[in-house]
Amino acid sequence: MTASATGEKATPEAVYRCLAHRVVTHCAFKMLNGERSPAKAKRQLINGLESLRQVAAAANDYPPFIMISEMIEQVKSGKSIEHLL
């Protein structure tokens, strides 16, 4: 089983990174398609990442929890999260 098309091994971090990438892609597509304003897309992105972080916390997956927390903080501060995906 792989977490991405690149064949990355399905570690918990890779699976959460793949899911986070889907959240980011979905929000960006909605914004670029004119369905969401940039502010609303940012809120939707933060909400999606926070939901993913809650799943990681419930599963006691601490490295992904920390990674997703960093993503949320960077989005809130206006920084890019591309390097984390």
C-alpha cells in the first residue's frame, strides 16, 4: 500500500500528509473556481486541518499531530505550507 502516486511508503505521517494535501487542493480549487473568497477558503482550510488533527490526536499519532499543528499555525500566520506537504 502506498500513500501517494510517488510510491511513498504508507507511514502514518505519509497518510496524514496525503490527506492534508487533499484538503489544501480542495480549498484552493474552490477559491480559484470562484466558489470561495480567499478569506473563506483560508477558514475552510484551517477547519479541515483541525479536523484532521483531531483524528491524529484520537489515534495517538503524535508526529502527524505535530506536523498538522505546524501547518495550521503557518496558515494562520500567512506562511506557505507547501514544504510540509
